[in-house]
Amino acid sequence: PTIIRREDYRPPAWFIPSIALDFQLGLDHTVVHSLLDVRRSKSAKYEEPLLLDGDGLIPTAVKVDGEAWTDWQLIDGNLQLSLPGTAHEVEITVEIDPSTNTQLMGLYASQDMLCTQCEAEGFRRITFFPDRPDILSRYSVRMEGDKKTFPVLLCNGDKVAEGEVDNGRHWAQWNDPWPKPSYLFALVAGDLVANTDSFTTRSGKPVELNIWVRDGDLPRTGHAMQALKDSMRWDEEVYGREYDLGLFNIVAVSDFNMGAMENKGLNIFNSRYILADPEVATDADFDGIEGVVAHEYFHNWSGNRVTCRDWFQLSLKEGFTVYRDQSFSADMGSAALKRIEDVRILRAAQFPEDAGPLAHPIRPESYQEISNFYTATVYNKGAEVIRMMATLLGAERFRKGTDLYFDRHDGEAATCEDFVVAMEDGGEIDLGKFRGWYRTPGTPRVSAKLSHNPQTGTAKLDLKQSLSANGAPQQPSEMVIPIKIALLDPVTGAHEGEQLVTLDQAAQSFTFEGQKDHPILSINRGFSAPIILESSRTAEELAFLSSHDDDPFARFEAMQQLMASYLVAQVTGTPADRDIILQAIGAVLADDKIDRAFLAELIQLPSEAFLGDQMIEVDPQTIHDAREKLRGKIGVQFERKFRRLYNQCEPGAFSLDAAARADRKLRNVTLGYIAASQVEDAAALAFDQYRDANNMTAMQGALGVLSHMDAEERTWALEDFFKRFKDNALVLDKWFTLQAMSQRSDTVKRVERLANHPEFTLSNPNRVRALYAGFTNNQVRFHDPSGKGYQMIADMVIELDGQNPQTAARFIPSLGRWRRFERGRSDLMRLALEKIAGAPNLSKDVSEQVSKSLA
Ligand code: HT7
Ligand code: ZN
């Protein structure tokens, strides 16, 4: 395989300051004519040919400076032209068939519309071009198509002219004044309607905002529009960044490989991150929309105005933009709940990646297929790395750093190193050693021990750090790790202020004066560093923190650690005290000052996957049994209290305000515990909730509980849900997911059956993820000891790879963790991977992931 290495980066030999494109659009036949203004770089060797990337294209005509040109070659699909001078006009015509583009990269048909996805390397499937992010060009685009099929013609920038031609066709001319890399090019043609609004920037410039959807979906666009306007204001206030065009278009499409795409002035979204109303969307869906709309909008500066020099720098835009969208959502709602959610995602997706065969630094050193590097590491750990810089600098100096970064690199293709240097210069700080975070894979482990000397009234915190790559033994490490701590009074829980300690050696001690009594250690508050913390705190100390810590994340974490250590002990057969957990839960349930949404977080058990991650060898069934037993015990112990809370959270008229959302959340969590207590009326209670619900959060919560049960109410509810929502693809996805996530022992069989359901298709990535990602996330059932779950995923990956390699490759990591499981399962997982590896004509995407997973 061809391996692309970061160290091999070379600046381009030719630049393309401008490009004019002409599209004669058709669903199954589109003609693309391009006119490139090509300029030889002053630093390039004179004889270097012009290399234009292409993927599956054949030129039907090539001209140079207006004359037919034959001195070109197609090499591995790329077009090479030998050009005599330093500046030329190159014209190329190609013909493509969007209707057969099942990869959903380049120009493709989604239902009856045409749309594009060019990041990372999709533009080369539309026309020949140096498809690399350090080539910035001005685009002018003429699009022409049948007026009935494509009444709406959209592209980047501003529409400067439009008109009609013969045969019922019409055209539009779009110019984008901002030079951009080819991955930000976009075009949409279809029968769409818009929710139109406006925004005035802080310098007084009006911006027209449109969210384009299919007729009928318009009433579900309000939340996305509000999120867009909130994001625009927030970026002005928090980062001083204004929008820079008179028009901002968003289009929702049903077939999309990822969440959304930040194309300049024309964002394209997976419809699941646009469409919402209470009847079809859960509170989590509403949050997802707000976060993704903000994320794509924020890319206008962190990604578009300042882009990436090469794809190794992906975290420059993605890590920073995730950090920005996380901060935005924290400001819009509850910062505490948002941080808990973000850490939960990091631990569920990124920590396992960092501990497995696909581990890579946030700035990877090499790749075969760049699409495989749109990972939780680049995105979410990347965001944590930015967050740590913000912590080290403090808010004011961080802002100085980002101002300098944007000013210094506006209009450029920059590197991660450029970002760090801007932080150093703007924030007046030396981040020399901090750069280790960009080079190093793996999650650092930090051990913390607090000792106390009553004679001197001092407390001493001993910290040690270590790292391991891909299962190798832990080695001492020297990462720069900012850790927020507080020393709590052991009786009142009060403290004298949070402190930041920076660990930057393998072992370090920090001394604190004025500690009369042995304090309780609150550490990694706010999850200030993405580490695995091993503290020597006792169960009693954790229980104390779970009811006294004033840092909401640390409080939540203490309860999670308390529960996790008990469950790990249960699984490994070591004695542990369950009563202390029950007391801790009893204490928070009795605390009427706790916000209900936070209470719901506090009392939830750690996930089976998280528990597996704490173990040397994962046995999914034993973990499941231990966790269910504890859930049952908590359910029984607090049944009356849960019922009372359940009734108190009875919903009124639907509202998205924090109190109403908190009630919905706590109601679902308490319903789960009531069901776990095995009381007779549990199924009826859940069914009533399902039947009476006026919103999807309550409906899905009830169905989630019923889905695990062996009760006729489960069948009724699932059948009813299908009937009610079979015409709404996004809700039907939930129906598939709910069943794939069921803990019932017949889930593998059911998933097999659902794969043959008339509503199931491999052609729609949302549907594929709904069923199969739901299933692979269901630890106990995916890891059925028969290995049937693994075989099913292997067969699906092989079939899907022929259509949509990107989506297929995303399922490999679930099998790639085979070394972590007990012997029987581990062998079966490896066999499934070997089956995939042996399949003919594997894509680069799947073959890279499989070969690395087996290595
Ligand atoms: N920057 C966008 C990445 C993306 C993408 C990458 C590969 C294949 C398809 C894709 N669709 C979108 C999304 C984002 O991070 O904002
Ligand atoms: Zn992004």
C-alpha cells in the first residue's frame, strides 16, 4: 500500500489562483468543464509537470491557452501535463454519473437532488485538480440544469446572475470572493424550500440565512436556525469573529457519510442534524443539532479563513472547532452537564482508540486513507489539547493567542505548530514541552497520592505519570498535564480555592501548607486533563466527594469511580463494600438542592464498555451480570423514592427549558431503576409513559426500558412505533437502534432479521449506523460467545465496502479491539477480521483498518 508521511510534505509546484467551473447538471449525466489559471511556483523546478488529481475521471477534452492539447498522461487516474511556461490557462472537460456514486464522495444524487462532499479528497471525483488543502483558489461557478428537477441551484459565495435557457433549463452564476481549498467547494441542485431569516453582524452587515429542506420538513428547521443565529453572535462575542459573506446557506440531505460539512457559505448537513420538533426529536437530538450547527459555523474561521496546510494538520481545524462548539454549548445550557457528556464521549470513543491497534497522535505521522483519520482522537482528544492550552494560559491570554492566530494566518493554510506558536507569542508562554501532546499516542495514566503531616499542617500530593502504546507496558512519561485540584475539609467539604498544578515530569510532589486535618483530595476537577487517574482515595472519601464536592464534574466522577471500583471488584472476584454505594446514592437522592438533570447523571451506573476498559481482560457477560445485579439492588432499595421522583417529574406542556428537560431526563432514569427492581407493574408503567408521551424523549425513554423486557407491552409499543413513524426516516432509525441495543438474549437474531427488513438498506449511512452501530455498542450482545455478532459485522463490512468504503471502515474498530477480550471471544473476533482481510477487492479504507488491527 502507498503510505503518505507527514515528513514528506513538499510545497506545491504549481498554484491555481482562480478556477471557473461550468456544470451541465443531470442526475445520471453531468458534464463538468473547468478553466484553471495555473502559475508555476517560483521555488519549483522549471521542468516539473502540472499534476492534477483525478479519481475515476477521463478527460473528454483538454486545452491549454485555448488550443487543443495532447501532451498529457493519465497516471493512476491523475492527469499529468507538461507545460512549457510559468503561467497558462488549462481547460478540461469530464463527464460523470452522480446516480451511481454510492461512496457519497464528490458529486452524488441523494433522492432526487444533487449534492457534493469534497472533504477530504472528493473534489478529484468531480474534476481534475491539485486536490490538496494548501492550494487556495477563487471559484466562479456556472451551473445549469432542468428547471423542474432542479428549481434551486446553490453554490459557494454569492449568486451574481441567473437566467433561463431553452428546453426548460435554467442557470445560476455563483462567485466566491474568498480563496479556498478544493475541499470546501460545494454545489446543490434540487427541489428545495427554505426557512429564511437574517442576521446583522456586529459591524452592521446584513446576512441572509437560509436552511434548505424538502417540502414538508420546513416546520422542523426552527431549532437549527436559532442555533445558527446564536452561534454567529457567540463567535463575535467570544472570539471576535464576524461572518464574511452576505449569504449563509445550509442544506439538509438524507444520504451523508458524516454529520455535516462546512463548505464556504454553503454548509451541507446530514438531515439528522437539522430536522427537529418535540414529536420526532429527543432532547439529545436537539442538543446534537445545536452543537453541529455551531461546529460547522465556527469552521468559517477555524478551518475556512485559516485552513490546514496538509491533512496531517486536520486537528488544527477539527480539535479547535470541537473545543469551540463545546464551549458554545456549555454557554448556551449547563456547563456542568456538557462537560460530563463530553468526557463520556471521550471515554467511550477516544480512550479505547488510544489503547488499541489504531492509536495515533492527534497529528498523525502517516496514513494510507485520510478518511480513516476523522477520528475521536483528532476531534475529541484534539479538543482536549486545546482546552489544556486554554487552562494553562487563562481566558484572557488564550484570547490573545487566538486573535493572533487568526490575524497572522488569515487566508493561509497553516499547521498545528503555527497554532502553538501563536499561543506562545500571543499568550506569552513557553509551550515547548507541551508539544508532546501532538506527537504522542496513548492516554497518560497519572497516579495521585495525598499524604498529611499533622505536626507541620502540610499536605503532600505525589503525582506520577506513565504511558503505554498499543498494549505495551507502561513507561514513565513527561507530558505537560494541567491538573486542577482542591483540598476539601473532611467535615464540611469547604476549601480555600481551586489550584492548578502542572505535572511535567515523570514524578513530582506538591506541598500545601495550612492543612490542620487530613484533607480530601478533589482532583482533575472539570476533567482538566484527558488522563486516566489512579488515586489512592478510599471508598469513604469518594462517597464524601459525591455529596460534597463543589466541582460538578469531580462530584460526578467520584460517584462513577465509587461504582466502577465496586463493579470491577465484583467481576474479578475481590471483596468490596456495596453498602457505601447505596449510602452515597441515598445521600444524593435525599439532597433536595440538587438540580434534577445533575441528579440523573449522578445516579447512573458506568456503562458496561467503560467497566470493560478498566479491566485487563474483558468478559462482557460477567460485567453485564454484575452491573445488572447492582442496578437491581439500587432499584429495590430506593423503589419508593424513585416512584416519588418519577411522579414529581410528570411533564406538563412541552418546553425545551432546562427544568422541563431535567424532568424528562430524571423521569427516564428513575423509570429504568423501577424496571430494574423487577416490580410487577414496570412494563405497564413504561407502556403508559410511551402511550401518553407528547415528546420523543419520553417515548424513546419508555421504549428503551421496554426493549430489554420480555413483556407483551414491548411488542405492542414497538409495533405501534413502527406504524406511526414508518414514513419518517430519522425516527425509523431510532426503531432500528432501540432493538439493536436491547439486552435481550435474542438480540443477535433480531438484528439479523432487521437487516432483512424491507425498510433496511445499506445505501443510507444513517440506517446502517442505526442498526449496526447500535449493535456494536451493545457490549454484551455484540460479544455473544457464539461469535455470530462478529460474523454478521464482517459480512456486512464486506458487502458495504463495495458501495461505501468510508462507512464500512468505521465498523472495523469494534472488531479491532480483539486483544482486550477473553480468549474465546478474542479468537472469534480475530477470525472475523481475517475473513474481511481475505475478501477480494477491498477498498483502501477497509484494508488499512483491517491490516492495522491484525498487525
Ligand atoms: N469537516 C467535515 C468532515 C467531513 C467528512 C470527512 C470525510 C468524509 C465525509 C465527510 N463529511 C464531513 C465535518 C466536520 O468536522 O465539520
Ligand atoms: Zn469539523
